[in-house]
Amino acid sequence: MTDRRVSGPLETAVLAVVARASAPVSVADVQKELPGGPAYTTVMTTLSRLSAKGALTQSREGRAFRYLLAAPVGSVDDAVTARRMRRLLSDGSDRAGVLARFVAELDPEEERLLAELLDRTDHQAG
């Protein structure tokens, strides 16, 4: 799978441009702010990949897309990791088995944290 944590100088620069923006940005908006003048298609591909990884959200405006950070600046890697975990889980044929194995491998502190998060989610839904 080619999905990986956010990395690389172009991805880092693109994320910095998007993070500084006060509203969703277009490919052209990002391209103008990047040093070295990368090609429009390079910036478009990078934004699309960051969106697929879960680092950015993508919304259609007319025929073009606009992009925002998927999470606060300090939590983008967490958003990417969560997206990857979700994809891996959906690729498995036995979700219950995969989740049971995952929980069995947690240390007690991680297990407590997961239980708290699940409890908080239950209270918000109800």
C-alpha cells in the first residue's frame, strides 16, 4: 500500500501553505505560495494525495477542488494514521477478529484510554 505518514519536502510545504490559509484553498492558491514554482499538475497531485491520506479535506467548488487541513496543525499525522487504520480494518475479511486482536495487543493504559474514548462516543451519540 502506498499510503504512508505525511512526509517529504513538497508535502510539508503544501501543508504549511494550507495551514496558513484562512479559508479553503485551490491548487492555484497553493502553487503561488510555494517556492521554486512547481508545476500546477505537481501541486494538484500532491494535494490530491494528501487528501487521500487523510491530511486534507477536499470540497468541490464548481469544476475545481478546494482544500483544508483535516485536523488542527498538530494533529494532521493523527488524522493520517486514523485514516490508514480505517482502511486496513476495512481491507480485512474478519473485522471482529482484527479488532479483537488489536485490543488484545494493547497495554493496560492504551486499553483504558480506548475504553474512555468509546464511552465518550456512546454518551455523545445518546
